[in-house]
Amino acid sequence: MSGKLIALEGLDGAGTTTQTARLVARLIRAGHAAAATREPSDGTIGRFIRQALADRSARALPHGALALLFAADRVDHVANEVAPEVGAGSVVVSDRYVMSSLAYQSTDHDMKWVAEINRLAPRADLTVFVRVSAKTALARVSARGGQPDRFEKLDIQEHVARQYEQALSWMLEDAQACVSVDGERPPDDVEAAIWAAVSPVL
């Protein structure tokens, strides 16, 4: 069996982390070898990015530097985690991938530039965009508690939501395999919609 890379995408609070775990569990029940992963990754660069996103100081990294770090983390993530699993025949489900960079980093930079610095990342076999409104996403994030990161503000999330829609259009025009599902629905319904999209790819 050949391995696959499935990416789940959406605003913070869209439910991608929950649905990644559900999808991997369902894949395993269906008899597939499957593994969950995430971006930023758990590697050295990914851990640094998480620290940078949580940094509330005046010396927080500029968006251009973050965009380059995300691209570097993706190269490291693919080489050390994704590619070995896919090569061994596993279905790898990544909680975020290239589409996140196209959406978040294009709030301050041209999307073509963001795509260019990520050109070393192999295309996902399927990208599933879990669509929720910025208000829904922020309400879910706020319910978690804790200190919000630099992107977790309503005006920023509304901007990112628009960029996600643009990224989806751009990826479809580029003949990439993408679908969107309604993330406002109950988690069981979202899971079923994702499974319906993923099953044909397998």
C-alpha cells in the first residue's frame, strides 16, 4: 500500500486538532497504518516557532521571519517525520500544512512569495479545509483559556479567514486536491464529512 499525506486546515479553533485525532483513529479502525502529526512541528524549529508566537514582547519576530521559519520547519518536518512514514505506507494526517502558511503569512506578504518559499514541500494528497467563521473560531479559542498568541484577535482572524478562502481558490486553480467542509456543524458530522472526502483518496 502506498502512503498518503492528508492535511487538515482551518482557523485556530476550527477543530483541526480534534478532527486529526478522529481521522487517524478511524483510519486505524479501517485497517490502515496511520499517524498524526502537526505544524509547527515538534522539531527544533517548530518548538522555536511556538515560543515566538507566544512572545508578547516588543521584540516579537516580524512576519517575514516567521514565514521563513515556517517554511524551514516544513522542510525539516517532511524530511524527518512525514516522508519516512509515507514511504513506509502510512497515511499521515497533518494538523496544518502549506495552506496555513498561504493564509497566515499572506496577511502581510504576497501569496506567491509564500508559495515560493514553500516550494520544497511536497503536495498533500488531499487538503481538507475546515471552514468556520472568525467569531466561532475565536470563541472556541477563548473557551480554552490561557494566553492568546499574536494571531488570536478577531480582526486578525477575520483577515486570515479571507486569506484562507483566497488560498483555497489559488490551490484549486493550481490543480491541487482540496475540499472544504462545514466546521460549524457538530464534531461527529464534521468527522463524517472529512471521512467522505478522504476515503476516495485511499
